[in-house]
Amino acid sequence: MNTLFRSTPLLLVLALSACQRPQPAAEVLAPAKDVTTQTTGLGEEATRIGPDAVWNGSVEACRSSTAGDACLLQALRDSGASAAALAAARTLSAQGKPGYVSSWKNVDGVGVATLEFPFRANTNQGTWLVDANGLAIDVDEEVLDDSTRAADAYRAFAAKHPESGPFAPAVNVGSDPLPDGGLRLRYSTPLRSCHACADDGQLVLAYDFDAQRRFVGKQLLQLH
């Protein structure tokens, strides 16, 4: 009898253990990635970009770093960069293009921000066109969008040069007034089959802004 009473607690523990199933581990959500695209400006941290986004500090200490983008952001912080400069650099880093705004100018009411990519072997500069709402349009992104590829001029070019593609950076080749006070900025991008190859052609895109300098769209203007 004593032996039975002594073993009863142990039997109860074993029975309870058998009935308990392991709880699934709590789901750990990955941190949301900033997926700011070419036309969303600076995301939530800053809705506008202007001359105060320019930064011209040193990145020499980051060139040997294995995490160039994190080092670059820290270099901006350490040098007292403005909130706008940090926001622009974070946006570029989130796009996988570590860089910063190195200069700014105003072209008839449209902001033109020069981008610096210090860790690239090629194409160390780029351009954002910034409209009146702070919308930033990267002239080196989506150069060959669906509408451009569908254009007769591009289809004829691609048939003759199937291996050719756009090579940044795009270069400003002028501006034109539009009806009702609008503005058109023209940017040309070379088309070639490799970095060292000769150009097969030049793709000229028009970036249009209304009278209030709000971005209204882009279009293929010329292919030669």
C-alpha cells in the first residue's frame, strides 16, 4: 500500500507530461524593409528634399569596410549631417544603392539632386529630379519601361541590337517649355552591349512637369 501511494505522484506527472503538446514557437516577423521606389521621394522620414539634403563629408574610412552602407550612414551621423541628408542616404541604402546627395540645383522650379555612389567601380553618379511635392524621380531607373519597349522606334532598334541595353548615368540634354507653363527636361542614356563597348544608340526620355512643377510623366522622345 505504501509503495502504491509513493508511486502515485510520479504516475500523475508522467500522465500530465504525455498530454501536454509542445507549443509552437512564436512567429518572429522580419523587420519591414523600406521599399521606396524611384518616385516615392524620401519615404516617411522626410517628404521633401532640397538644398539641405546635400552632404560632402569624407567616406575614406568606409572604403575598406565590409558594410559600406552602414559605415556611410554612420559617417553622415558623425559629421552632423542634416535630417534630410540622412533620409536621402537611407532611401538609397534601402534600394541597394549606398550613396548620398552631393549637390543640388534648381532648374526653372524643378530640383535636380546629384547622387554620389562612392563604392561603385562604375557609374558613381546619378540624378534625382524633384518636383514641387518632393517627389524624387531617378532618371537611371526604369529607363526601359513597358511603354518604351512597346514603342515602334525601340522595337526596331532592339531587332537590330538584341544585346544592347541602357548604361547609366543619364545626361541632361536640354529643356523645353510646355503648354500652360509646363516644363520638359530631356535626359539621354547610351545603349550598348557592355561598359567598354561603343554606343549602339542614344535613348532620349522626356520628363514632364506642369505649371506648378508637379511631375506628370515621362515618355520616349527620341532614339538614334
